[in-house]
Amino acid sequence: MPHVIVKWYPGRSQDQKEALARAITDDIVAIGGCAERSVSVAIEEITPEDWPEAVYKPDILGKEDTLVRKPGYNPFDETT
């Protein structure tokens, strides 16, 4: 506890992924008051063409009640 999953487009280097995981871990430890050893971070790369069905529908639309920060886009709305 806790386990964080970051989903984003491919293209970041391993150094960038490790820096992000370090920053997330540091913030969870500082804000959440848990031990560093209890934090895990996974990064899943999702292609832009797969994003709407693989991420937006199940993780955003399907879990709006758990979102603390909602996105300012909708891939199914042609005006955004």
C-alpha cells in the first residue's frame, strides 16, 4: 500500500520513468505518511489510438466517482 499505476503515451526514456516514479514515491511518503518501502509504481504505455477504449472509458468514464482530478478533454467529443 499504496500502488500507483501511471498510464501514458509511449516515448519517455527509462530515466524519465524512474524520475517520475521517484517523485510520486517521495510525494506519497511526504503527504500520505507511509514508509517508502510500501510504495510501488507501475507505468503502462498506451498508444494514442488505444487510449479512448483502453483508458478513457474504463478508468475515467467508468470511475468518475473516484477521480480526484478530472481531465479537461474527452476523446469521444469532437469539439475538445
